[in-house]
Amino acid sequence: MSEDRRLMVLRAIVQDYVQTSEPVGSRALVERHHLGVSAATVRNDMALLEEEGLIHAPHTSAGRVPTDAGYRVFVDRLSAVKPLGSGERRAIGQFLEGAVDLDDVVDRTVRLLASLTRQVAVVQYPSLTRSTVRHIELVPMGSSHLMIVLIVNTGRVEQRVVDTGRVLSDGTGEALVATIRARINEVAAGVPFTVAATRLRRLVDEADEADRAAMEAVVSALGDALVEEREERVVLAGQANLARAGTDFPRTIGPILEALEEHVTLLRLLGQLGDDPDLVSVRIGSENPVTGLQSTSLVSMGYGSGAERVASLGVLGPTRMDYPTTMASVRAVARYVSEILDENQAT
Amino acid sequence: MSEDRRLMVLRAIVQDYVQTSEPVGSRALVERHHLGVSAATVRNDMALLEEEGLIHAPHTSAGRVPTDAGYRVFVDRLSAVKPLGSGERRAIGQFLEGAVDLDDVVDRTVRLLASLTRQVAVVQYPSLTRSTVRHIELVPMGSSHLMIVLIVNTGRVEQRVVDTGRVLSDGTGEALVATIRARINEVAAGVPFTVAATRLRRLVDEADEADRAAMEAVVSALGDALVEEREERVVLAGQANLARAGTDFPRTIGPILEALEEHVTLLRLLGQLGDDPDLVSVRIGSENPVTGLQSTSLVSMGYGSGAERVASLGVLGPTRMDYPTTMASVRAVARYVSEILDENQAT
DNA sequence: CTTGGCACTCGTCGATCGAGAGTGCCAGAC
DNA sequence: GTCTGGCACTCTCGATCGACGAGTGCCAAG
């Protein structure tokens, strides 16, 4: 008995089950796929596959269903990522083309992924930690308040308002603001966040005694912004697709929706990519550490401008999922978004 | 037969049904509420209420269930908005206190509302149309690009990158940027969007011939930002709560989730508030024009800084909902958020 | 106008049963 | 040794049926 054929049978089972969502029996298999053998032979192979834990029969007289391990073998050894149709490719381009700023890119991306894969799409915001400061702007507000606007190389903008504790609207005040603006940009512009944070702190000591309080206020607000946990944000779309996949989930989709609202755990999940960041990563069913998502699979990939992968995106769906097509869509979108970010980075 | 008692019966039916989620019969009613009459009398009243279309029997031998019209009467005439407990009041404060910027306020608000009401929360971003320009900053990027940062009085920030088509890094370039910056702030700062858009357009004609192209680029990007549809954004949370309310929805929650992803229609819905913007607005079941949301009720209220209501927030749940408590939560949160925005506005 | 009584209606629940699908295994063919 | 056809067996699913119970509507009397 050839191991090859056994794997062919597994592949056929996965394909049929994904398409029909019903346990597949030996008869149906030989009819739909022209394996050159009889149903009885297939049955023997199935028994073996079941022993190996790759498929499983819901009950004695039902067909077989792939296990998580079965899907894993399918994804790793039995399938090729389907290249996307040119129509879809064009659609991606058109849909993302009109994006006007970073928020908009993320927003469009997540919707696009959801409608492309008809599953739940998850997009992580480009992380700040690997980002650099492009420019810092100070805008006086009222007499003593200052709005700090931090512009990041990814195109993102953060703002804070601080009270400097002294009048800024007179001549010396304006001069002070100008000085601070010049100093902080001098040390921070073009510099990675981590470095910028350190350098900025030094500025406080160097400042004139009279101006130290104001500088202190600005720098400490900036320090906050630079380590801000908002770097860790995700956006979702397509939750409605969960409802459509009715029979695929054990009881209800409640636990899944709940897990999806835990953005923190979601982010942790997205953070754990495979070894090669250029490859699509697939986490199948119980491989998934998060309670509530163990009946789902996550197909994800890193994206970002330049060589660095600054964030991840992906889709989440039932383990009974068309992996080749889904993986193709995720990969295509991740690449396209990366391109867009590259363009926008336009030093 | 007193009309008063009939309404008491209606109220009792609503209360019981909300609590038990099962059709309520005459016997159960007289037991749980000490109406001073017998079950038979209540049955007569029920027959009348049914004629009026306020309640309805799912089938011949089941109890009664309020209709949408019944809930409407309940909300309008039979219930008072329950004041919130001091514990909850404090929780709201603590939860929203730590917000660091506008995005964060919105984010926390929507989560808070969802967990407070155990329903789907919807928060609209403060709309730009009624906003005024606080400041416009120009930041040179590369040799000919300019990043435009628009700071809004609500604390929101918009940015755009434009290509001015000429070198900005030399002396005259820098002078040009300074001039443009000065001119646009001169005419636009502190001015409502609609007015600012008009005035800015005029600047192009007034500009020196040599600088006109650059000015044109900046102004047209700003024009876009000022009418930008991103003003219309909503954030959701608590979709998982829909799944919990299992029996409350006819078939599945699919259509509802789908409707919730149509942010445009959601926004339209939120926009149609009641007459008095200071009152909680309730839209019950079929009163709701959106297909897919006709088995749900939307409890919403405007919020915003100052006297103006710049946006709305609310929660969406099954028509079988604890209206008094929900309305109380929505109102409390809306007021609190308004306060926070007021503080941050700190002219 | 209210009340107790009573016949009637229906939906729910559980049990029973037959049909159909699919398996496991065995004995024979290649 | 591997494959194949055949056959008995198992198990789920859906339909049918009947008893049960909740709740109503109506009537005649207080």
C-alpha cells in the first residue's frame, strides 16, 4: 500500500469536505476523484489515515472529516497557494488605490480582505516601536497650553495637549516655543522611537533653568506618546461572515465573537508569525492557543514598508476553509498594502 | 374597565417578558404583580390590548408578548429612566478618565457602553462639519513634498501629503512654505469648516503667479480634508452580546451583523435623532428603517462639546430589552463624554 | 364590571420506526 | 502482497404519533 495514495486520499477528503461541508464517504470519493482504485481500497486507506489521526469519523456510519492534524498535512504538503485571478488582482488595486491616509488604508484593507475571503478579516496597525520620528510640531492653544503633534514615518500622527504652566502668547513665550520646537526636532527627527525617547530626556537637563519646566512638560508628553500602547491596535471586519458558516461551529459563534473583542490576545496571536515573515502563516484549530478560537483557523502574514515587517494582517475562519485560496488572498493583500506603504513613505 | 389598569397590565407584561423572555400568561401575571384583580379580568384586558395592537400571542395557547407598538407605549408613558447607581457612575468616570486622545476617548467609550449595557455599542466620531479649524501646520518632506496637518477644535487631526511641484528645501522654498502657512492660518484659524473652505479657495487667486501652483496644491488638499467623508465614522463593540441573546432573534444574527457592517446606513440612523437632542432617543424594532435591524432597538443620544451635539452614540439590542436601564446608561455615558470633550476643548 | 369555571386549541416533548448511508471485514482475484 | 466485490451491521436523521400542559375565550353568576 503506497503512502502516496494515502495522501492523495487525504487531499481528496479535504477538498470534498471543504466544498460540501459534509463528511465524505468512500463511495463519493472514488466517484468525484478519479483515483484508479475501488471504494474498498479507499476504505482501507481511510482506516490507516484514521489511525494516524489525520481524519476522524463523527460516528460509526458517517463519512470522514479531516482533523486539525489532517488540515496541517494538507496545508504543508498537499496544496500549493493558488495564484490569484487577474480580475481579483485588479480589484485589490482599485479598492486600495483611493486611500487617503493611514487610517483609510487600514480601513479599506480590512474590508477588502473580508469581502475577498468571505471571512473575518483582522488588520493590525503598523507598530510604532520600529518607527522613526519624522517631525514634531508644537501648536500653542490658549495662553499656556501647547498641542504637540508627532508625525511618524509611517504616516501616522499622534497628538497630545500639555499645560506648560506659563504664558506663551507674549513675545518671550513664542520665542520659547520656537526654541523648544527647534531643539526637539534637532535631536529626534529621523530617529527611531527608542533612540528619540532617550535623547529627548537629555534635553531637559540641558535647558535653561527658566525654560526647564516647559521643556519637561513637552518631553514627558512625547515620552508617553513614543511608548504608547496604541501602537497595538487591530481593526476587524466581516464578523457577519461567521454567522453564515452556520454548521461549522460547535455551538454558537458567541465565544468566537468574544475572543475577537479581546484585542490584546488577538494582537499577541498576530505577533507570533511563522519563521519566514515573507510566508503566509497558518494556525489551524487547536494549534491556536486562545480559548474560543480553537474551532477556527487563522491565516496571517506580515506586512509593512521597506524590508521591515511592521505589522500583520490576516483572516480568521472555520477550520473547514479553502486554505489555498485564502492564503493567496492574504498574501496578495499583504504585498499590495506593503507597496502602498512604501510609496507613502516617500522620504 | 379602566384604561389605567390596562396600561398597568401592559407594563407588567413588558417587565415580565423582558425578564423571563417567555410569553407571559394571565395566571403568571397576577401572581407576580399584585394587581388587585383576578386572572380572568386580566385576560379581558389582554384581549383589548391585543385589539389595540400592543401585545400579540405567538400562537393560540401561548402567553402574550409585547409588539413594537407595545414597547413604544411602555417607553413613552410607562417607564421612567432609572437613575444610575453610584457605583456605575463612578465606574464610568474611572474608565473614561485615562483617555489620552480623541481616538482613545471614542475607543473607551464604545467598550464601556458595551460592557455596561451588555449590548452592541455604537459611537460616532465627532463630526467635522460643525467643527472649526484650530490650526494648520505645514511640514516639508523630501524636496518637493509637503505634509499638511489640519488640527480641529474637537482635538482631531487630519493629515495629507501633497507634491508642490517645486523645490522647497532651499531658502526661497522655505520662505514660500512660511508664507503659505501664515496666509492659510490667517484666513482659516478659528473658522468653521464650511467658511474656511470658501476663504481658502480665494487665496489661490490672490497668490503671486510664481507661488500659485504650490498654494493651489495645498488648498485643494485642504479642501478635500474639510469635506472628507471620514468625518462619518463609527466604532462598534460588543457584537458578542448579540450571540448571547440567542432566542431573541428570528433566525440567526447574521443579518444584524451584516447591517452593522454597513457603516453608512448606521451613520444615517444615528443622525436621525429625536427632536430634543438632550433626550435619549429610542427606535424600536420596525420603527427602524434599516432592513436587518428590524428585530432590534436602537437607544441613542447626541453628545459633543459645548452646546452643539456634534455626534451620537448609542446601543443596539433586541427589542426585548430593559429600556429604562439601557436609557440610563446611554444618557450617563453621553453626558460624561460630552464633559470630557468640553475639558479637552480648553480654548 | 368582575369572577370562577370549563371546554377547546395548539405547541412541545418523547418515543417509535424505517430509510439510507457508510463502514468493517472476509474471501477470492490478480 | 494488494486490490476488489459483497454483505451484514451500526448509527443518524426525519417523520409520525400521542399524551401533556399551558393558556385562552366565553359564559353565566355575583
